Amino acid sequence: MIERVGICDIIDWDKLILELSTVQIVHRAEHELLPEFTEWMPEIPRNISPNNIGPKHKAGDPIPGLSPITDMWEAAGYKTPAEGGTVEWEMFFPGHNFDQSIVDTFAEYVGLEKVHSCWISRIWPGYFAPWHWDVNDDEARLSKEPTKPRWHCHMGKPAFGHVFIADDQCFYNQPQGTVYRWDSRSLWHAGTNCGLVPKYLFNIW
């Protein structure tokens, strides 16, 4: 379940976006290759056949295997810009691209005592992030712990074409600073930008 928390106006989101527009990207997610997390995967979306999901590499290959997420993308025909497609988004991390104080302020706003992970995603016009959930490098341990909630915040002012989908909800034209709480950090979601300016989303759990 996802519920609206309110509008976080104690952070200058316009200033942060301006700062991010000038920093070097730490990580650009282009059809990311991840380890196999099959045993920890949430339920596969009903419109995807599990028969189309499986490792594409043999043991001993330099790549340990595509995750079920990227396998689904390949089965659906998604491609990165290098392959002639438009699957691409960028990620900014606290301490590298923006100040940790932003994280601390937001965590206090939502009442999050311990921050496990925080990042800002950016999708340029014409690009998108297909249906996925945010697999963590530490899934083996996290899968044994109680479900952790997650929050997202719409950083920019409402803009045409900025679409975010999480679970069974679609978010569009959200007021700047609008915050939503997820019951689980592992909900399926996707984002696209068919507008004219970059789309930014603040994520924390």
C-alpha cells in the first residue's frame, strides 16, 4: 500500500535540482546487470510469463547472470541507448552528489530513525525506467528481516510528461515536495519522461 504523507517544504528542492544539474554522475543505470536474486524476488507481475525469465549466462562467465528483472526487460524487447533504445536513468547519492544534510532533514520529516539507503533518480526527456523493484546488494540479509517501509518525494514542480507508477498507483502532476510512504521497499514501480525537462525523484528507506 502507498499513502500520501504530505508536502515536504523544509527542503529547497529547486536549489537542490540546480545543484544536481552541475555535478558529475556517479552511476548511470543502463539496463543494469545484477546478481541472481530469484529466491528473494517479490511476486512476478501477472502480465509477465515466468517461462520467459531465467539466467542468460553459464557458470564461469564474467557476468554472474542477469537478474529476473533484466530478463523480463529483454523478453519484452526493452533496449538501452547503446542498443538503440531508451532505457536509461541516472542516480545521485548523498555524500557524493548532494549533501548528507538533505537526507537527515528528510528522514526527520518522515520520522525515519535509521536510513538504510537514499538516492535521487533523474530521467531525461525521452527516456524511462521499466517495471522493476530496487534490488539491494545485501538482499540475503534484508530478506530475513522485517519488511522495511520506503518513501518517495516528487522534487520538481509539476511538468507535462513526468509519470511515476508504483504498485497499482500512477502519480502525475504532483505538487512539488509531495511525499508518499510505501509499506514495503520492494514494491514494483516504473518511471517515464515524455515531457521536455528532466524528472527528479527523491527515494529513501
